[in-house]
Amino acid sequence: MREVAWRIFAGEYSEASHIIHGKEEKAPKYVITPMGAKVNRLFVVGVLTDVENIGKEGIRWRARIADPTGIHNVYAEPFNPEVASLLADMEAPSYVAVAGKVRIYEPEEGSVYLSMRAEEVKSVDAFLRDYWIVQAARNLKMRIDAMKEAKSMSTPSIRQLRELGYPLKVAEGVLEAMRYYKDIDIEHYEFLLREALSYISIEKKESSKEVKEAEEKLLAIIKELQGEEGAEWDAVIEQAAKQGIERSIAEEAIANLMEDGIIYEPELGKLKMV
Amino acid sequence: MEFEEAVEEILSSVDAEREEIEKKLKEFLDYGVPIEQAKNALIRKYGGGAREKKIKDIKPGDRNVITSAKILTIDEREVEVRGKTRKIYRGLLGDETGIIPFTAWKDFGLQKGDVVKIKGCSASEWQGQPRLSLSEWTIVEKVEYDIELIKMPPKRLNLIDVRANISNVEVRGKITSIERREVDVGGEKKTVYSGIMEDETARIRFTAWKDFELKEGDAIRIKGAYVRSWRGSPQIIFDENAEVEKIDEKIEYTPYTIPLYKVVERGGGLDLLIEGVILEVRRDSGIIFRCPHCNRRIKEGVCDEHGQVDGVPDLRIRALVDDGTGAVDVIFNRELTEKLLEKSMDDYLKMAEDAMDYGIVYADIVDKLLMHPVRVYGDSIQSDFIISIIAKDGEKIKPDVKKDAEELMIEIGG
Ligand SMILES: [Zn+2]
């Protein structure tokens, strides 16, 4: 059967370290996340923050896509040149949707690097990003509920979880996660869920065209000044002024970039791209 | 222990001729083996201590089981084992104590209704339940006597929760449609009544193996039905062992959005309403050409059946719809495609002619629909690797995500 494309927050996916290899040769591999998603395919919508060419021949691309909880690393592989060229032509920052497969790199026993291999890519709008956040949040909530149920059972089983109405894949994933991850911090993921949702419920005021144009320039300034530690807030404002951007406009643009998850404050008074 | 006593005990545990047991036991005693040991050795020799088991006593891990049972259902299917295709037979069998699913790895010539004695089968665990496995070495003998089947309280289910290969269920519903058919069962003609029934949760196909004098619009309760897969979807079956009563209830199915995992796990269904995002537009979407004689899709002007023909253009979309819990393929016909894309087939034909490339139609579909949430209403059809839904209606949707987010926030108490 066709594998479902999980909507999963970067903040959870990047914490996963358990891989299940099927017994048969061509059996799919699954990433088991701490909250019990059993992932072979993914669907991610977020803000494209940068695209970079990492192939010698210029055919392998890596993109970073920010959701409210973290960063998804997305690769376009040489055997899929169509997707690679679509990704290469995209502007950052912009909203992008990607469907694809888990990409697992296990250089040695016990260390796992997870990313995603793109199969379909498209530029989308803010609506789809918000729609995605709600779907990812619902899915996470379902798994949190399933895990709490399972923890309350004397001998948790797939059958009992299914009888409560949970999907087979969720029941399997939750039990596998409970076996593998010790001391799962459910509260951490409830916090993550709340954070992600509050992202949408806050009514955003429409920014002027002037601010929108300033965002791009400020991003370039921050990128230039940030180094390892981040760019000094004052230095950024100063540089913006030199380019003819008023302080109030620059501050609003910085606030927007932070709200969109494109930049953050590594420490007070400093700005850095995610 | 007396000789006769030992013989009786052996015969009560194994299936063998008295004469043979007496002869063998005497042989053991002549060699000076104590009678107790000789008795145990013979029990092992004739079936490893196997005693005939009732169905309810069969546990996963049991080997070399002897049991008598009636075949309730049997289905033939092909499976791939180490690159080779072989036929297996699956179904349900039962006695007065219980019902169990079975898999037969060879053709024992079994038919629904047969009463058989099975020797040397084993039980494994499948989805938490025991399942009997009849191997190459299992002996199956048809017997003359009948078995009165268990009368357990049936499991009450909504039609949406009905799954293939469960038995003894109780469902209620309204007969949406019904027709009489003649079928051939092992060379014998039988009359069956099949159609569609519905409750508040789903519509489902059914087949009655007896004339219960049902007609369209009747509300009924069926106790002791069983479920099997028909073209990939579950179907309710009931026969003379079932209890069917008419009820005075108003029952109606109003389509509601079903999460895709339910559609996938139950194997499709009828009149399904689903929502999801189009994550892939299949390559065979767009303008296609059909044979004017048989309506089959043709390639480069050639029909497999009718050779070189003047193809008739058609417009359709086959797209992967995924809601994060499951994935299905959806097929939109010309009318629905035109509605979704807000463009007629003639417009697309002209566009393709101007560009001298039909690929431009595919590109427009991707542009308009890829990564777009949609709502689809339709029936599933059987296919191998994915459930396909033939859309009867479809539309792009834009849910109020702010409201959804606020509701979810309240649910988690944020
Ligand atoms: Zn033809």
C-alpha cells in the first residue's frame, strides 16, 4: 500500500533517532519519532530560508524549510532533475510545499542524520502553510493522546489502541516509540504543539509594501553581518539607514522576519538567520 | 496398569486402529518396556499426544492440532512466495465452541458448508488472534455428521467499522437497493440476493444466501452475519444461520468526511466523502485519446483490440490525495476535471494545438491542483497498490484555518 505522507513538525522529526528496517529486501524503512509517528513519506510546508547547490556537477540541491518549531533539511537528488531545477529557481524567503521520502544517513552505529528527499515541490501561499500547521498539530495531538492511553494500559497493545479508534500506523508507531525512547517528555511536545498553533491564531496585521521590500534588504544585511554569533541589532539598523530605510520600517521588517521564523535572536540584541 | 486399560487410554488420545495399538503395545512389553512408558511412547508415535481440540481451546503456537469443524467461508487467492505465485485458500471455520480464521496452503477441495476433520494443523497469531494454518502435511477428511455452530452474542458494529474476515457480527441498516441473482457454486446453481445497505456511518454491499423477502427501503437488523472482501472492499454476507428481523427505524446515510486511514484500512467503500491535499498529479492525467469502438485508452493512434483508429479525445485527472493519515488515488472524469480547472476540454485541445504539445495540459493541471486541498465524493475500485476512488463530485476547498487552530487550542487547553 502507498505510504501516507506525514505532516510532522521539524521540532519532532529532528529529535528522532530510531529507524526500523523491514525484513524483506525492498521493505520500506521507517523513522519512528519520539511521539510515535512511523514515517516513510513526509509532506512539509514552510518558509524556504535558503537553497544551496551542494553537488559537484551542480545537480544536487539542499533547501532549508522553516516551520514554527525548527528546520527541515530537504534534498533534491540528481535522479530527479525536474524537482532540483524547481527548487533551484525558488526565491528565499517564500512559502514552499514539499512532498517526499525520509532520507536517512547512518554513518556509524548509533548516529542518525535525518532529512527529506523531495519528490514534488511547489511555491504556495500563506493559507497552505497555516493549513499545514493545523494538520500537523492535529496529527501530533492524536499521537500524544494515543501515547497517554498506551501508558495507562497494563500491557499496551496495537489491538487495544485500534479499538480506541487510532490508525494502525499510529498504534504501531506509538508502541515502538515507547519501547525505544526512554523517559519520553510528553510535556515538551505539548508545548511545541501550543507554540505552533499560537503562530496561526495571532491575527497578523497586513504590512505595507514598503515594509515588505525592506524585509528582503534587511535579510541581506543580516546575512552579511551575522558571522557565527549573529549580527548586532544596532549595526543592522545602521546599515539599513545607509540604504535609505527608516528605523521604524526596519524594526517592523525585523519583527516580521522573526515572526515568520526566518531570523531569530541567538542572544539579546543579536540577529541571526535560522 | 492393565493391558486393556492402557489400550483404552491410548485410543482416547490418538486416532488409530485398536488392533494395531494392541499389537504395538504387546511388542513394547515383550521388549521389557514398563507399561506406563510404553503407553506414552505410543501416544507420541500416533500424533504426539494430540487430542482433538475444540476451536475455543486452540491457542497461538499450538502444533499438530486435531479438530473437527464446519467451513463457514472460503476464498481463493494468489500470493507470491519467494518469487513464485501460488494459490492459497483463506476463510473461517467453526464448531459449537468458537470460530477461527484459517489459511490452507494447498487445495483440499473445501467448500462452504463442508464438515471436516483436520489432523496436523498448527495455529499462529495474526493481529492478536489465533489463526489455523493447514499445510502440505495436514490431513483433511470430509465427515458425514453435521456440527451445530456456536451461538455467541454477535459483535455489534456500525457499517463503517465492518472489516473483511470478521464473523458473527450484528449490523442494522436500510436496504438501499437489492437484486436477485443466480450464481454457480461448485457446479450447483443457487439464488442469492445482493445489493447495497446503509446506516448512518456508511453504505456497504451485501449478499444474502437465502430469500429473507427483503425489499428496497426495508430497515433490518441482521445477527450472525459475516464479512468478506469483495473486489477489495468489505461485503456483508448472511445466510440461513443468520437472524434477520425488520425494524421500525428511520435510517439514512448522509455523507460526512471520513479520515483516509479508515478508507485504507477497511479497503475502500461506497459513496465516500474525503478531504486531503493533492500530493501528486499522475503522468497519465490530461488529454487522452480513446478508441471509438471500445472506449479503451489508445497510444499513438493504436488500440490493442482494434488497431489503427481515429482516437476520440477525453480529459481526465488521476491524482494522489493524502490527508496525513492515509493516501488514495482519485480519478476525475472530463466533467469534473473541467469544473476543477475552470476550463473546457475544447479550450485545452486548442491550447495543446497552439503549443503543439499535450504536455501543456498536464502542466496546467499541476499548476492549478498540485498541493491544493480538495474534497472528493465517490466510490472505490480495486487496484493493487493503492485504493482508487472514482470521483462523482469534487471541489477545491479552503477551510477556515484560523477557526480550526483556535478550536484545537481550546481542546488542548492552551
Ligand atoms: Zn478499441
